[in-house]
Amino acid sequence: MTESVSNHIEQLRKTINDHNHAYYVLDDPTITDIEYDRLLRELQQLEEQHPDLITPDSPTQRVGAKADSAFAEVEHLVPMLSLDNVFDEDELSQFARRINERLENDENRAIVCEPKLDGLAVSLLYEKGKLVQAATRGDGRIGENITQNVRTIKSVPLELRGNYPDKVEVRGEVFMTKASFESINEAARANDEKVFANPRNAAAGSLRQLDPAITAKRNLSIYVYSLGLADGVDLAGSHYDRLQQIKSWGLPICPEVKLKQGFTECLEYYHDILNRRDDLPYEIDGVVYKVDDIEDQEQLGFVARAPRWAIAHKFPAQEETTVLEKVDFQVGRTGAITPVARLQPVFVGGVTVSNATLHNMDEINRLDVHEGDTVIIRRAGDVIPQVMSVIKERRPKDAKAISMLTECPICQSPVEREEDQAIYRCTGGLFCQAQRKEAIKHFASRKAMNIDGLGDKLVEQMSEAKLITSIADLYRLTVEQLITLERMGEKSAENLINALEKSKQTTLAKFIYSLGIREVGEVTAQTLAVELNDIDTVKASSEQELVALPDIGPIVAKHIVAFFANEENNKVIADLIELGVNWPKVEKPSADEQPLLGKTIVLTGSFEAMSRNEAKDKLVALGAKVSGSVSAKTDLVIAGPGAGSKLKKAQELKIEVADEEQLIALLNNN
Ligand code: IVH
């Protein structure tokens, strides 16, 4: 009996470890999460019944007992070095020149390119294939023993596989994925706990927990990038091959590691990774180039604490400190008042930034930010720069606290806070020039009436000049009026009038969307058009009737009814129709004209045969709901080249993914 239970337990452990290996090392999952959990539970139950059969390297034994005080010191057998940095191509070519001087000149030298992961360096020591020690880098010579915490990292094998050395020490970076970081911070926010500033801090904080059970919950990851020492196997003669060897022992290597020839290729690698930086599931702060040949590495040796055979090529920093000089309040299309930080200009994320969003008053209170404070600004990718935190120690005596206005800065109407909401609003509605301006910008935008050539700047100019006060005024503009504007020639004025004329021919869904009713996005506008078929029915619908429609909730319904209860709005609609805005009559399509009804589709990446917007219109016409983000409710993700995080998420959630060719087939067959 015990014999067979013990065999079964062994078999389960092996199966679980194999699945782990397939998932973390081969990046090729072999079962679903649910099946995996089922196996782990089965093993747990058997071990509970037979505690004498528990072994320390069982996959159930990752979480050990709490440490009672600080971590013990560990002396590294081989010192853990750091890297020198370069910040631009000039510095990189100096590095290349130094190498070519010390070794034989070779323009096509093999160089391994790796992402510079933004986490913490750790060393893992395996003896006879078992993880016996994990340590932080510390000062490079002496680190801290964090074995109990590292054991909880699921991608760290507790046991090696294959032809591993008798004793081996590898180094790698422990990090937290962006997704884990977001979910941990979300949970912290929900519990009113302190949030982490970035994934690196979160990883560091998690690794230094005395209670491994906490570390286990933080979902850390690791990629190994070098070998400290290895006894008892023949090692490959190049860094790249050694990484493959390390991988064959069951340790995870970053899939972005590439073998290149010469520094021109390295630079291409740098730019490629920099372009994809936001789409990678983890944060990186640059790339690392390493001379591939180990003999060459040995010949190059070290300077101080960094090797001469490797260099980090850093990306422009995404975070910088600067002074927040002033907070202004901006009024949006729906009256929402957003505080905007005016900053001392600072170079961050590759551009000079002088404004950052502060979202709302809750955010100001959470940050406890004052005018005059030194703040940390973050600009990642094309995202609007954010104020991350305040350096309180540097607050000047005359720093000024920030409070919400009681009056709209533009129209002086009272400002109100909605119940249970963080947002304050100007109550002026379309009386407020700021709201009017924003409403016009929205009306003209591409997804709304698509008025070619009428961008935000021009709307600003026209409303400043009082040429337009409502959206209907757009269709009353004349060439004579337009040419009075600065930098507006007769040709451009004529073009704009033509574009306005052309925009009059629209669809009911686009028209409803253009009106800028609160909470009514493209999808809701489409629902209203398809379900109610004409603007008068939309106008006459009660809240009750609206909530009966698919995907329309009570809040949206309230906003729709309130919008049409306003006579001013109805007058504008009547004017627009009178001025010639029109759309084909909407017939409720029959089910066979809408083969994609009920399907939620997400488009990501770029397509060749059509723009993403065209693809979207076509899919919507077939009844699909086209959404901007992937969730469990998504039925299909159509991914073109360059697709990143959405594609990754679809794969994680095991959602069907199609390419452009399949999209075209789908459109043609329906
Ligand atoms: S190699 C002798 N490779 O960067 C070479 N380091 O600035 C030692 N890091 O402490 C490091 N990604 O924490 C290497 N692919 C990578 C890396 C990497 C991140 C970190 C590591 C190290 C620091 C050096």
C-alpha cells in the first residue's frame, strides 16, 4: 500500500515539475492552470495523509517557516560584479573600439544581446541538483541568505534536470511582471495599504520579507543570465551556448536573448527592444551586450568591479525628479475638472516634459502634493506623464497645499462633486466655453463625424475667434470667415468647407457618438442605433426602456435621458439635421445579416489591407462588438504584426487568436 502511494506521489511530483518546466523554461505550457492546480491539490492531499512521505523538494514545499530576525550573511564564492553603462551610440562605439584594440580586430565579433531586467540580482547554488542556497548580491562579496524566499518563486526549480554539474552557482535577476505589479497594487489600494512605486521596488520588498508565505503571494519571476561556478561538467566555450546549457538544466533564460554579430547588429537589437519595451511583460532599463567567446572574455578581464567584456546600454530614464511649480485645473468635455501639474521642464522618457496629469483630487490627496514640491515624474511610452510621488524631505517652507476650486475657472459656474465619485464637475454644461470647445473637438474627431483637417488646434482657434459657439455652427462657417484666422489660406479654408460638407453624410451610430453624451462610447452608440433605429426613438426612450437594451446600465441610461431632457441639446440636434447632417435609415438587421452578433472581438497590432478602424467598422456591421481590451469575455483576438500585451493576454487567457488573413476570410465569408 505505502509502496504504491509513495510511487504515486513521486509520479505526481514528476508530472508537476515537468509542467512547471514546460511553462517557465520552455515557454510552452502543456496543461491549463486548472488542471495544474488539480494535480497540485491531489499531491497536497496525499502528503497530508502521509506526512512521512513529504520531501523538502516536493512542489508543495515551496513555502517554509518564517525567519525570526534578519537574514544571515552569505559570502559569494565568486564575487558578483556589476556592469558599466553607456547611454548613446558614441559611448558604445568607444566600448567596441576598446574591445577591438585588446582582442583581434573583428567587426563581426559574436556578441550576446540581452534585456537588462529591472529587478534584483540573486545567486542560486545547486548541489547534487538540489537548490541549497539563494543569496542577494549585497556588496558583491557578501550578500544575504534569502533561500526560503527564493524557493517560493515558481520558475526557480528546486531540483535541476538533465546533465547538470555536481555543484553549480548561477546568477540571474528576480523581477515582478508588470501584470503582477498591477494586481498587487490594485489589491493594496482596495485595502487602503501602501502601494509600490514600481515593479522593481515591489520585487525588492517581496524578497526581503521574513515570512516566505508573503513572498509566495507576490508572484515573482526569475531569468538566469550567467554562471558563477560549475564543477563536474564540461562547459561550452561561449556565453550563448552556456546559457543554452543552463536552460537544459531546467533554469529559465529570457526568451529575448539573441546572438548577434558586430555592434551594428547590437544597435539594431537595442532599437528593436526599445520599441517593444512597453509591450514586454516585465520592465527593463536597457540592454546588455556580452562578448560571446569565453576565452576572449578571460583575456579582456575586469576593471574595478565590472567586466571589460560586457556593457549595459541604458534606455532613456522613464522617471526623473523635477519641481512642480503650479497646479492648473482643466475643464473637459463633460465638465470634469482635472488638475494638471505644471513642471519645471525635465527630460524624461526621451522627451522634455512640462505638464503631468494629477487625475483628480483624491490623487492629489493620496500623493499629498503641494505647489513647490520636488516630485518624481514618470513618462513611459506614449502614456501621459504622471506624478509618481513627492520627495517630502525637499518640500520648501512656502510650499502651498492644493484645494479644489468652488467655481469653474472658465465660466465661473459652481463646481460640484458627484456622490461617491472622485471627480468634480463644472455645472455650466454647454454654457461653459471650455466644455463647448471640447464638445466640438469630440464632434469633429475621426471616430465621430470625421471632419478632415479640423484638429484640436483649429477648434481652439475658431472658438477663441468666436466663429463657433456650438457644434451646429461648424456647418454655418464660410470661407470668408475662415480666412480671417491666422495661418489659414483660401485653399485650406475651401478644403475645410468641403470636408465639413462631406462629413454631413454619416451613420446614426456615429452621429449619436458625436453628440458626446456622457458614458456613451462607440459601442453604446452602436447599440442605440441598431436597437432603436432612429434618433427620435432614442430621444423618447425612458431609463427603463434603455436599460432593457444589451449592455446599457442604469448610469448610462440616466445620462442619455438627461441629455435629451435638455432643450439646448435638442435644438442643436434639430439644427444639425436642418443644416444637412443625414444618415441612411437604419433597418434592424436580421440575424443572418449579423453573423457575428454576440461576439466580442479585439483588434491589435497593425494590418496591411485595411486600417484598424476600417476592420472595426466592418466587424461591427456584421454584429460584432469590438472592444479595446482583452478579458475573459473576449471571443476572438485578431492580431496583426507588432501586437504586444493584448496578444500575450489572449494567449494567457487561452482566447482564440486570428491573423489578418483570417480576418479577411471572416469578412469575405460573411
Ligand atoms: S550580467 C558580470 N546580465 O544589472 C556581469 N546583469 O548593473 C554581471 N542585470 O547586478 C551582470 N539584466 O542585477 C547581467 N542580462 C543581464 C542583466 C543584468 C539585469 C542587472 C544585474 C546586475 C546589474 C549590473
